Amino acid sequence: MESTEAEDTGMEIESTGGPVLLREPVEGTPPVVTDRAALLEACERLAAGTGAVAVDTERASGYRYWPKAYLVQLRREGSGTVLIDPTELDDLTPLKNVLNSLEWVLHAASQDLPCLAELDLHPAALFDTELAGRLAGYERVALGTLVELLLGYTLEKGHSAADWSKRPLPVDWLNYAALDVELLIQLREKLEAELGAQGKLEWAQQEFEFVRTAPPPGPRAEPWRRTSGVHKIRNPRGLAAVRELWQARDELARKRDRAPSRILPDSAIINAVTADPKTVEELQALPVFSGRVQRKYTASWLRHLQAARALPASELPSPSQPTDGPPPVNRWADKDPDAAARLSAARTALSAIAEDRRLPVENLLLPDLVRRTCWRPPAETDEESVAAVLRAGGARPWQVGLTATALSKALQTTAS
């Protein structure tokens, strides 16, 4: 087999004539930083590097309640790769002093920025390779896919759904984590050049800044309604029981820092509400509740079911979730035929623009903003009035520039 750059640097690879499979980073996987001395040394190396810093995190989604970072991966030109365990460090000020003045390169930044913000780590500027891939017109934008298409490497995967709160972290997990930042800077360079060639770099920069400065989302109204299978429960009393069990589970999950699904699966909540058991024995006869671990909680779950039965009618939840938005689109034709005609015209026009510019239509303009604008259009539907509505709804300048004219015309459509 011919020598490759990866072989020359000692990277463990496997080549089969196609993309090169990376099994570990170029310089090997560094030890995890777990004490202040190691942190100071790592920060010195990062500060001495050049250019943007590649950033990624590993969380324990599906295992822990709180979505915090259990590992932070960093890589910068001239600095190499740094792996930091924030759970072992009381003071990350040295890291903050280095990182918060730099541009960060992340893949799907909105997934990582919240847990990094909890560590008081915030980028001065941002480049999101997933978002860049979407704007560049790629249909598949997973990190591994883009690395393979643009750089000719395949990243060994397999631990994205692991319990990263586990200690010590296995070596193969750390290899996987380090590889996630190994090629981010090179990927950024390729995508930046492609966006520039397509005339989309300014668009991307507006999107990155929007993501970087976005406030944290507010609490979701009635989160219990997202229980999987809740659509099977149609009466208010049953919905009250789902709410009671969901809230009790959530409280216990918070206290134990366990993912709610590991406390009690959604399917068990729906089964309990459907079966409506009256005794502990009846509840324990149901799947999941018959297990050894669950049996010590069944008396508590039963009390919450009984509490739902005792609620006065005035405290029962509405059969449908309250919303300040338009009704489901499939009801528009009956409720407001003109609104349905406006939405149809808007979707057709926006799809044409997105296809012409090689963009996903949802990145061209947020679908919820389109629906709201078509359901309740502004009093004046000229281009500038529509542009003002779009800006108020959070659309970026490049989006307004591409869509305001077409949407203005669509809002003048009627069903007749």
C-alpha cells in the first residue's frame, strides 16, 4: 500500500482503496486533564496555538437528567488535542481566559453551546460545520459524512450514545472523542472555501452569529404532553393521570440525576393510565412495574394515579395543548380557505428559491414563521411590510433579502 500523510505521522489507519479509516488521532490520544496543573499546561499550549479552536463535548443523554458536559475536546493548530474532564475541576478560569477570546469550530453547535455556557465558556465567534454543510447544499451533513466527502477520511464511530458520566472512561471512547475534533479545522477550511465559491459565506456568517447569540430556550409549556403515546389518552381525567406520573417521575429523576426514561419509561406511564389499576397488586401486574427495582416505587406511583382521579373537573387539563400559534395545517382549508391558499403559494415560491440556491427550504426561512405569517398576515402585504414581519420573527438579513418579494406576492393569494 502506498504511504500516506497519515501513515507518516503515525496515525493508525486502515485503507481499502476508498476513504482512509482513522482509528486514533495523529499524535495519539492525550491523557484527560483532571487537575489544575494539567489544566494550566493545556491552556498554555492552547494559547500558543494559532487560528480557531475545534470544540466538542460529550454528554450523558439518556443516562443523566442534567445535560452537562462530562468531557470537553479541544484542538488548535500548533497546540494539538486537549481532553478535559470538567467534573474533576473546580475552577475553569484558565480555560475561559483562553477560549472565550477565540473563534470556535463546532459541528451542530446548538447541541454543545448550552453545556459549555454552564461552564462559563462562550465563543467570541463561531463556525458551525453542520450548518455550513446545509447551506452549501449537502443532503447529508453528519460529521462523518462530510469528513468522508470533503477530506477522504472515515472516522471510527460507535460511542455517541455511551454513558459519558462513567469513570474511568475507556480508551476506545477517548479515541472516538478525540477524533471528533481531529479534522474539524480542515473541514471548516473546505466548507468556508465552498461557501465562498457559491456566494453564501456572508449568509453562513449571519447564521453562525445567530446561533452564537441565541438566548437559552425558555421552559416548555406543559412538557408532560410530550410523553410518547400520550395521543392514545383522549379524556381529561386520563391526561391528568399522565401529568401526575410524569411530574412525579421528573422530580425523582432530578433528585437522582437519572434520565427520566430510566426512572420510568413513557410506555409504562401510558400503560398504567390505560389500565387504571386500583391497587398496588394490580399496578405491579403491569409490564415494567413488576420488575424488582420498580416494585419499591409502585405505592408512590399508585398514589399519583389516585390523586389524578380525585382532581376536580376545573383542574383537569384540556384535551388539546394550548398554543398561541395557528391551528394544524390540515385544518386550514376548513377554517380559513384564504390562509390555506396563501400558505400553498408561499411554500411553492420558497421551494423554488431553495432549489435554485441549493438550500434546504427550512434553512431558507423557518417553517413556523412562514405558517404564522400566512395565517395572520400583516395589514399591508407590500414587500417592505412583509420584510419587517420577517425581521421581527427572527429572520436574518440574507433570508429577508431572498424571500420578502416572493412571500409578499404569496400573501396576496386568495382561495377564489
